[in-house]
Amino acid sequence: MKIKLKFFAYYETLFQKDEMEVEISEHTTVRDVFFKVLHKNPHAHQLFKNTMFAVNQSYVQSATKLNSDDELAFIPPVAGG
Amino acid sequence: MPFKRYAIQMKLSEIGKAGQEKLSLAKVAMIGVGGLGAPLALNLAAAGIGHLVLVDGDQVSLENLHRQVLFTEEDIGKAKVVAAKTHLSKRNSEIKISAYAEFLSFQNISQLLSEVDLILDCTDNFHARFLINQYCVEQKKVFVYASVDQWRGQVALFTPKGPCLACLFSHVKDGLFQDCSQSGVLGVTASVVSNLQGQVALHWLLFQKDFSALFLYDAKKLQILSYKIQKQKYCEVCGEGVKERSDEVIFKSWNEVSRLMQDAPDQNILIDLRDAPTDALKGALHIPMVKILNGATAFDKNKTYILYCEKRIKSPFVREVLRKQGVAHVYVLQERVDQ
Ligand SMILES: [Zn+2]
């Protein structure tokens, strides 16, 4: 099944785009998707702990399973002020 | 006529005289009078917030002027809070303004913030934000978080009912998400974000409105998105504490610790972090958190330390501080020790 990823701030810069479609199998969790798309990033674990995840614009825990056509957002904190 | 200067905002049926009175009775602290705080202070003073408490240890510099529109060229080199107070008082002499030319720290936070109704996080770093967050959870205070970097900003209200900032972002280290090559910002972007923060603050003061949302502003798309947020059961600050780290040794109860201490009393040290406990667990050393953070206590890097406090808020925080100092074996007792 397909889901849509939505990138904010840091992730938008990292992936050079603000959204992307990915193909996942059933029972895939938010966490699985994160590490799948960031597998090359040496800081993936640290980033993971400091990223808010939202499915269809609501906060979710990283163990949440995804459904077809979900929109999963990676929301990092913004640093300055 | 009292409140004459506020006549136009009082014309809003939701505000009226009753709303204006609420604002004039409010005591609001602004932590940071920079990119976010300076433009927002202008509007909050003008709106008639009865008492503004300004906290910032920084001085005005030439590079501030493009976005910190409260300041003038004559202010360069002056303490921001002092310059801010001068300008704000000229714009509204009916309100009270307190200026503290110091950075927020563990030592001064309760003295500065214990009397305020609402705290505005206008800081530029996560160290200060987590300090505010922890204090607010502990003291059941409300704060509005705001941050801005390049073309993006975030705003959220955090109340005692939760979630807290650490529910969303658990251990942010400054620099992790920064694109160090080009961190800049336009004055208008910082102003939009700070005024969005002001809007959330006024909604709280006037209507006790809690959006339970993180607002994301994108200045390139001219878009504000709202994401529903929720309390995390295992939040280290407002929840039940660490769970996700499988490598973490956690002592769930006093019995477990007691056994360990009987086996090797010299190796394992139990520390009571509370300010003034009337009782202590058997064998515990009483060292208030402030003393540790001041660096007044020496720790042996080869020993094991187990920390406890009244609400498990201080312990995880102190654990991280000690680990940064190279004390590897620091653990938290999960059982609550109520006063
Ligand atoms: Zn929390």
C-alpha cells in the first residue's frame, strides 16, 4: 500500500522536497518508515527521538501502524528565536 | 474614561470591559527580548497586559535592529530589558514593567517566575526551553512556546493538563536540527511567529482557550498548519518516565534499591534530590538538585548513583547532567517519594 510522507523544516531541507510517496507493507509502523527513509543518516537515532510524528495531522506514537493513504508527517523542532 | 486607549479592541464583543480587565490584571513573563520577544512586547504592552516581566541578559547590537524593531540605534550596547522598558513605558505608561538583565537559570527561575500567570518562551535555544518546560510542569504553570529559524516557525501552548514540550521533542540538543550553513531570518517572519505566539497567549488570558495543537508557520508558502498534540504516557518530564530505552537500567521500587545497597553499600549511592525532605529513604544522601547543578558536589565516576525526588521530574534531568560530566552509572528510582 501507499502512504504519503510530509516533511517539515530540517527534513524538507534534507530530502529537498516537502512530500514523497512510499510503498509499505501491512503492519508497518511509523518507526519502521522513519528508519527506512533515513537509513543512510548517521544521526538517525538522535533525530528519531527528537521528531514529532503525526498521522493525518494528529500526533501519534512511533509504534503506531499505518494504513493505506495515510499522511505521515515528520516534524522536527525549530531551533532559533 | 478608563481604558479609553483600548476602546477599539474592547469593541470586539468577545473582549469588552470584562476582557480588558482580565488583561490589566495579568502578569506575563517574557523570557527573551530578541527576535521574538522584542516585536511581541510592543503589542502586549499596547494591548494593556497589566504587568510585563522581561528577562534577558543580552545587550542590543547593530545586527539586532533589522528584526528587533523595539530598539533604536541609540540602544546599541545597552541591556535589552532596560532599553525595552524605556520604550514600552513611553508607549503605555499605565502598565507595570519589570526588567531583569539576566539569563534564566535554575538558580533564578523560581524567584523570577513564581508569581506570573503566563510565561512566554521567546528564547533562542532548547536548553532554556526545557528549563521553562520543566519548571512549568513542576509548578503547574502555563507557557507558550515559539521558535523561528529561516522560513519556519512553531508555536504551541502548554498547560498543566498536558502535553508538555518534552512530549513532542524529548531530548533536543542545540545544533542537531540546525542547518549551520545558513541560519538567518527576516524581521517580518520573526514578527509573524511572535505575534502568532501573542495571539495564542491572549486566547489563553481572555478565554482560557487551549488549542492542544502545534502550529507550524511556513513563510515561503504563507501557510499555517495545525497539528493535534497529545500527552505522552512515558514522557520523562510530565509522564511516567523512560520506557523506550531498552538499555536503561531502571529501579522500579525502593525494595530493589535496598537490596543493591545491602550487597555493595560503598559502590551504590542513593541520592535524595528534594529541596527540603522531612524524611528520607534509609541510607540516602540528601543533596538538593540546585547544589548538584551548581557543581558544588563531587561525583566519583566509578560509583553507581541512584537518584530520586518527589515527582520524578528532577531525577532524569540530573541524570543527563551527570552523564554529560562523565559519570556513567546514574539511574533513576521510578517509585514516587511523596512529601
Ligand atoms: Zn510531557
